[in-house]
Amino acid sequence: MGIFSVFGFGLFLAQLVTQQALPKSPPNIIVILADDIGYGDLGCYGATRVKTPNLDRLANTGLRFTDGHSASSTCTPTRYALLTGQYPWRKQGTGILPGDAPLIIEPGRHTMPSLLQNAGYETACVGKWHLGLGNGSIDWNKTITPGPKEIGFDYSFIIPATGDRTPCVYVENGKVAGLDPNDPIEVSYKQKVGNDPTGRENPDLLKMKLTQGHDMTIVNGISRIGYMSGGKSARWIDEDMADTITQKAVQFIEKKREKPFFLYFATHDIHVPRVPHKRFVGTSECGTRGDAIHQLDWSVGEVMKILEAKDLAKNTLVIFSSDNGPVLDDGYADGAVKDLNGHKPAGALRGGKYSLYEGGHRVPFIANWQGTIQPGVSSALICQMDLLASLNSLTGHKLPEGAGPDSFDLSTALTGKSAKGRTHLVSHTRDTGIRMGDWKYIPGTSLGGFKKGKASKGKDSTKDELYNLVDDLGESKNIAEENPGKTRELKNLMEKILSKPSSKELP
């Protein structure tokens, strides 16, 4: 055989392998975003006191990332970054929102769901929203707009903010589900409305005591942030919340479809108030918080079960992650601290929710696509913000100009075809730090983390901090003074990124 024949045959084999490795059509896509789940909260990331068989199976048959991150160590900014592909600190008003805040993603901009819509996908969001609704003055008794529909979701069934904030109702396609028009809803975050008892005035009516705040209107025996009156028939029952939103997610998947679908399933578990269904109570070795993790695992299992029942698993990319790191006492006396029983929610990482340290934003990150993603573990640096560009790439479409200014196409890393991830990532809470390669920098003016609303960064709070995460994953030894050149390099890089409208403008 001549050299050209050999070359031609080799090229044919390479093309054949590539064709076999790539899907014949774009996959269905499910992004499951849990709430307040830490790096050490799942069995597949080392937990032993809680059991997560469904998530472990998702990881064991897919790709488990050890360096996956949320864009922020708090809720709303992470969700903003996930859907827009933009760092949340680039836009004002992306902090933790009250339940009556206006929509913070402007209609008309490119978002993950709108890009997938344009690629022919049917899109849905189910679960926790917390990105604001309306234009600033919401009438909860009428159709609420703008909302999920205006940024690219064909269907929505959402918790408007969080379980600890009013209004305590579900909103389906812009309307409060189950609302009696003769019992109109009124919500205020400024003054008391209606005659419902509050936790501040009637602590004896609470079935869950408080440690801080959360002392306004009582709904289902639990007092919340914010005041609410009316809407009695529409109010949720916390113990049924996981069942309700999981059922809606499953119903969306099981419908017969003529085109691919995208589901953004944002669980409420394990955010406070943690009130798992009675069938999960007492099932873990870590009290209520552990029981809520078991409930989360069940929800993921139900999603996987319907995919298998409908023979969709081999054509569905499932991504699981968390909006930020773990928190124990977050306002309710649910025993989360005393019932740990040796469990380490952040694993070997320092910090948690609200922190710039790794425990605040390095979170579980799993990608599963049976038959396409080979089982394994990846150390690629990847952020949820990169999903916008990566998923768009998997559909075979080019990213429109201006879309996802901080979102990098890491589709090859996401699918396990490359070990190369980001070169840098800005971490965020109320302040910013930066990761570059193995190095992590936190500026001395930063607050680092919070504990009950106060700075809790520790003795180095006025000093620049530098860590080598290969040598010191737990960020226990500040080596900034021994490495002034590296400290300055990372500081300059962070300032460059902060000064530009897009990370992609860097050389």
C-alpha cells in the first residue's frame, strides 16, 4: 500500500472514530442546580455520614470535576452568571434579592435559554428562581411580566425567590398557581401588611425556632423574610416542596417532543428553611440538614428514572452543581451545627457560603451523557458561567457577538475530550479574588467571608493573601510575603479583568 493510500486509510479511520464519538444530533440538556450544597456534602466527593446513591451513580457513570466553581459564593449572583455568561459583579443590583425585586436580566439579551431556543430547543425552568420578576411593582394577582418567558423559557414553574422569603407561592407561566381571586395577595418588604401573625410577635406559633432574622410573616408554622397577606389557597407546604417541583420537572421531560429540550431544574434543597418530607426525616446521620441532602438525592434520582424510562438517557446531557458552598446556621434553629456528627460539608476546603475561600465557590460539578462522556474524573478548572458558551457550542451554533462576555467554550472539557479548562477565574462574594493556575489571590482590603453578617476573614484581613492550592488546598498558610512577584501578577490580572467589559478581551 502506497504512502498516500496509507494516509487516506488513516484519515478514514480518524473520521470514523470521530463520527462514532460525536452524537448524531444535539442532546437534550438538563442543568440541575442545587442550593447550598458543599464540596464535601455528597458521597462521590467523600461524604460518609450522608448517603447520595443517585448522585454517586451520576458521577460514577459520568465525569466528576474536582475544580468546578460557581461564579459567586451567594445565590442570586450565581444564577445571574449561569444564565447570562457574565460575571455578576459587572452589573449593579445582582446581590441577594428580596422576594419583590424586579427582574435583573433584561429581556432581549442573549441568555442560555434564549440561545438554546434559537437552536431549536423547547426550554423550561422549574424550581428556585431568585432573579426578580416584573418591572418593580408586582401585582401578584395578575400575569407577572417580565419573567422567565421574556429571557427564553417556554415554560416555567418557579419559587419566586427562596423558601425563606415571601411570597410563599409558586408562579406558573407568570401566574400564581392555585390563587383564589377572592383572596388577593399583598407583599411588602418595608411594612407589615394584613393580619397574619409574625415570628417576631408570635414566637410561640413557630414550629421552627429562629437564630437570626426571618421573623416576619408566618406561613406553614415558619416565619419568613418579608410580609405577606392573602393567597391562602396558593401557599406552599414546605414539606411537599421537593415533591411538587420534582413532579413538574418530570412532567416536562415525559411529554412527547418533536424537538430537543432544555430543562433548568433549580432545587430548593438544601436551602433554609430545611423542612424535608416525613419520609426523609431521620434517615441521615447528620440531622435535618443531612435529611434534606437525602431528599435532594431523591429528586435527582427521579429525573434520572424518567430519562431511563423514556429511553432518553443516551441522548441527554445532565449537569449537576450547586449555587455556592455550604452554610450551617442560616437563620433557623434546625440543629445543623450540633448534628454534624463529624460530617464536613466543605470537605478539605476552607470557608463556605459568602466566602472568597475555596469552600465558598468550589462545588460539586458533574456532567453525565451516557455513551458520549466516558466515566472519569477531571481536574479542569471550569465555572458554571462557561455553560452558556459550551452548551451553545454543543448545538453546533456560533455564539452571537456580545453573548456570554465571560463564558468560555469548554465543551471539550465538559465532555471529557480535553483536560484543559480555564486559565483564570475571578471569585466573588461582596468582594473579588482571583484564581490563576494553581495560585489563589485575595486582596487585603477584602472581607473574605461573612459570619452572621460580619467579616470573618481572620487575622490576615488587612493583608494580601496568596495560596498555592496544590500544596495547600485548605488555604491554611498565607504565602503572599514570600512570593511578592506572584502576588503582584495575580493582583494585576484581576484588576485588568475588572476594568474590561469582557474576560475575552484579555490576550
